[in-house]
Amino acid sequence: MSSSSAPSLLLRTRALPIALVLAVLVLVMAVLEPRFLGAQGVRNILLWTPLFVLGAMGQMMVILARGIDVSAGAILGLAGMLVAILLRDHPELGIELAALLAVAMGAALGAVNGLLVTLGRVPPIVATLGTLGIFRGLTFWVSGGRQVDDYQLPRALGRWSIDGPFGQQVAPWVFWLALAVAAATFLFLRFTRTGRHIYAVGGNPEAAAVRGLPVARTRWLVFVLSGALCGLAGLLYASRFGTVNPANIGDRFELVVIAAAVLGGTSVQGGAGSVPGVLCGCLLLGSLSSALTVLRIEATWQAAVYGAVILLAVLMDELIRRRLARAPRSA
């Protein structure tokens, strides 16, 4: 087997277990709660999944470059709260400008993470764990500990999660927006020089530096991109739930997006991963989140499920790597 075929094999071997687990989940939920497969049940999945897709696309790029961003939920929370406050106090801003501001805020917060990792040489998990606490604190500070209610936000924002290009009975606008982001991420990683640099830096940072690739700039960029997408996810969170509460906005979001990325085949050792695989992981976790909500599972147990998924995905990644290492290589 040639080395160039390894990513496609990794995707095939990872997609099959995801499909099987998703099928089992759907069958079990169809027995426990028939409404899960109804129109509203499917719509709930299509409302959960976009948030995961945005965060997981950014997290995938960070992990590809041998990093990790555990502040993703805190970035979503701070950017989402800031934009909600702006829309509450200045409704004339418009949703499109609010989306740009959310992206810019998230990118700025991600840039802080990137500078800590590249210039400060702080390990990614330590740097983002520190900023997680800082960003959470800032979320409470800017909000004064008070939530922004749905009636204080423009109706147009809520319509993003209600209306869609084919009416209210099919996928809402937030779903198509997330799908467009995933498509853009796929094109960026596959067809741009910077996208190839991300894979090269994650695969072998020392070799990438010897070849003259901008290792530090690439690692900084993936944190900026992750932050930007989490910022946009903050606006979608406000659209999805209406009420923006500093106590729970973005809570455990980082667990879900890390789980989606590694479950979808992104190697925790960097350099390997694909957008289609991560989309499969997001769909599975979106279905799982909807199922846990329908079954009225407490939030604490939901976090335990996501943690178990991360561990399972890492074990799968290691088993696949060992299988590839033992496989005979053709000349």
C-alpha cells in the first residue's frame, strides 16, 4: 500500500463504524421514542448539527497542525454574548453585520491563542486552558451576569433557525450556512498552498521547517480560523436558542467539537484528517445530542457520553495507525 492511499483508507475504515453506530442509534431511538424519526425529530438534528460543524471544522484544522483548542466553547460564549448585547442595544446593526462582527471577535480571540502557542511557546492545551478561564470570566463581566432574552434580539436572527430556502419544513438556513462553511474548508485544505502547509506542519514540523514552510505562521493561522468559526457559531447559538445566558452559552462545546473531529478521523498526532469524515462525526453527535435531549438525559451525563466518545475515537485512531503501520507497503 502506498503512503498516498493511507488517508483514503483511514477515511473508509472510520466512516463504516460511524455509519454502523448511527444506524444502531436510530434503531434504538425509533423503539424508545418513535417521534425521533418524525419531521420535528429530524429538524432538531439539523438544528444541533450546524453548531458542531462550525466548531469541528476549526478544531480539525488546529488538530491537523498538531494543536488542540479547549477554549472553543469559551470563544463561542464570549463572541456570542458580545454580539447579542450589540444587537440588543443597537438593533439597527443588521444580522449580516453582526455575523461579520462575530467572526472578527472570534478571530481576535483565536489570534491570542495562536500567539501564546507560537511566540510564547506555551503548549496548546495549556494555553487554551488558560484562555478558557479568561474568556469565561470576560463573558460574565461584559454581561454583568445577566442574560439576553429572545424578545431583546431581532426576529430576523431567530428566523435563521426557522426558515430555509425550501420553507420551514425542511433544513433551516443555519444548516445550509454550516454546509457552505464545510465546503469552503474542504476547498481550502485541498486546493490552496496554505491548506497543504497545514497538513505538512502537522505531519512533520521539523521536516516542514527544513523545507522552508512557515511553521509558526501556519500554527497561528489555524487558531485564528478556529476562533473565527467559533465566533460565527456564537451567533448561530443565539439564533438557535434565542436566550443567551452567560452561565451556559458554549458550555461543553469544546468537548463536542473535539469528539466530532477525532471521531471523524482527524489524527490526534496531526497531519491526517478530512472534512467528509468530520461531517460524519458531526452528524453522529448531532443525532446523539438530539436523542439525549429527547430522552431527558441530564447535562452531566451528556458530558460523560461526549468524554467517552473522545476516548473511543482516540482508541480507534491508534488501532488504525497500528494497522497501517503493519500493512505491507508497495514500492
